[in-house]
Amino acid sequence: MTLQPPDTAPKDQAILGDFGYPWLQLATWNECDQKWAVASMEINMVGGQYNDPYWVTEQENEKDLLGWRPFPQKTTTTQQTTTKQP
């Protein structure tokens, strides 16, 4: 997978960023903190099993972005019309 150089990452839209994990992470620039706001999944153990996943927002320094890809845009599909039978 080819990633774009970190210094070309847009700061006005969501991206998929490489921050050193084995997977890309959803990220967006936080202008107030001057850091990347990154969505990370965590999971709790309930009843002796890891079965309670949830999302948290972490922050990464600008220099920690190793590369990026555009976040995929939602595609529009042709809506099919169905006729209800009486």
C-alpha cells in the first residue's frame, strides 16, 4: 500500500494515518491543540471475556505521522424503487 508523505497531509479533512501501528487510523487535525486527533478502539473485559469494545480519541504529535491515505468517501448508489403488493 502506497502512502503519501506526512508533510502533504491535509489538515482540513479526515485521513487514514500511519502512526506506527500495524493498521491505519482515522485521524483529523486538531487546530486548537496542534496535534492529530486519532480514533482508537479499546476493549474492556466483562465476565472474564474481552467483549466490550469502544472508541476513544487519542492525540498524536504532528511529527508522529509517518504517512497517510485519503479517507474513502461514501459512494452513492442508485436507489431502487419497489412497489408494494396489495
